[in-house]
Amino acid sequence: MQINRSVFALAISGLLFATLAGPLAAQQAWPTRPVKFVVPSNAGGSPDRVTRLLAERLSKKWGQPTIVENKAGATSIIGTDFVAKSPADGYTMLSTFTSLVQVPALFKRVPYDTERDLVAVTQTVAVDVLFLVRADSPYKTLQDFAAAAKTAKPPLSYGSFGNGSSFHIYGEKLKQSMGVDLTHVPYKGELPSTTDLLGGQLNSSFASVGTALPFLTDGRLRPLGVASTKRSPVLPDVPTLTELGMNMPDLVGWFGVLAPAGTPAPIIQKVAADIREILTQPDVVKILRDQGLEPVASSPEAFQRRLNDDLVQWKKLLPEVGIKPAD
């Protein structure tokens, strides 16, 4: 039996086209059903608010429901693990924050591999952190606080949102730089520590600009410095702790979106581009800056570089301040 070679070649090329065009068409049509953004922290916090703002606009842009699901717990590990083990089809994304790059340094065993199991989509915002005291405290400047800390008995206290958190590390670096003893008081979030600072149970605390801003506006808190090497665009008159002579890490807090590794590149690029477009809208910029958050909207490649650099930096920082990974 003879086979017509041209008919056979045509059939093979048609089969190949169908095989390749199916996934490509699916990617081009994406999304065809609801997209879920998992936030690995409680509802109501800054990461949750930013995600819900984006989700509302993305729903309109995509013509599909964009769902925000909070999976809090275990220093963001629970929500992150859920996304890392989800199908890599673009329908489950992670909307997270700096804890992502701290967890591998904080714990000896993590149920996922940050570098292997997740891929960057875009950084959404930068988050500046303040070192704060009550407005009616005797500490008008960081120098006042340092002078009092040298002789205080018992030692002055500072609050953070948990052992091994970035705020804890900032506090230990500040303590080393000032050459004083400070008592670290860990909390399960920055709002509880800020509340205790307002109530007089703490001498000082760290908080993101967004959390602190209402209490700065109403005159109940006083910022002594920004815990980074650059001033906050929201509070340009507040000096950085580095400017004030402190040896602080050059690390800025962030929120960002990631996807399971293996998610098709066209989907990654589309999500990143659509979020970038939303983050440049004037009303969105105003909403975020009013919360003390600076829109960033980076490319997937730029965000991946930040993640890789931060993973290295946090692993170096913990031993410097005497924090050991937990089992």
C-alpha cells in the first residue's frame, strides 16, 4: 500500500499544529475562569488591602472574578505552601510580603523551596518602616533615646511583629549600633505592638509607615527615624537611622505577587503588565501613598533579582544579630 507523501506530511503538520496551538490558544485566552490571589496573612492588614484593591481592578480588566483568599499562619508558610503546590496554570497566585525571603533563614525546615517552587510576577509596593516612640515621651530625637537607654534600669523596650521578623532584626541592629541593651518584646502583628506603644506598655516600637500614619497624623506617635538607607517619600522630613549614624541593613520591605513555578511565561507577563498598568493609575497611586505605601510595579525579572538578593541578605543578617533558625 502506497502512502501519498504530501498528504502524510500535511496530516503530520496539522497534528503538530493542533498539539502546539491548543496550549497556546489557552494561554492567549487566559483567564477563562476565576483567578485566586492567596494572601498568607490575616484580612485587614496592608498586604490584604493592597491585594483587594488590585483584585477589584483586575476583575474588571479580565472579565473574570478575582478572588482574594487569606491563608494566615506559621509566619506566612501556610499560604505560601498552598500556592507552591498549586497547579501552574495561572489561576492561583501568591500575594505576599517580605516574610517570603525571611522564612528560609528563620526555619531549618520549610515545606517548599522558595527558589525552586515559585516564580516572580511583580513587586507591587515598597514599605518603609519607622522607629517610633509616644509623642509625649521625653525622647525627642534618637540621640535622646540612646542616651536614656545607656543608663535605663530595667532596659528600655522595643516591640516587633515577632521573633526573627524584620522589625526584630532592625531592633537588634539598632541596639548594636547604639551600644546599649534593649528588651525585645515580640507580638503577633505590628498593630498589637503599636497599640501597646500607644498604651505605654512599650518604650518604643517599629511599625510600617502605613500602620503608623494615622497615629502620626493625630499627634500620638513620634518617628525617631526610618529603618532604611533612604528617606520615605511619604515622610521626607524624617531622617533615616543610617543618616543618624546607625549601622542598618540596606533592605526595604515590599509586597509582591508570585506564581507556582512552571506557570506559562505569557501568563506571567500578562499579569505583571496588567498590575503595572493599575499601579500607575493616579487614584490608585493616591490610595497607596495615603497608606504610606509606594507603588513599584516592577518587571518579573527585576522582582526575581530582588528576591534572590534578599534571600542571601537575610541569611547573612540573622547570625549577625544572634538569631538562630528554629527547628
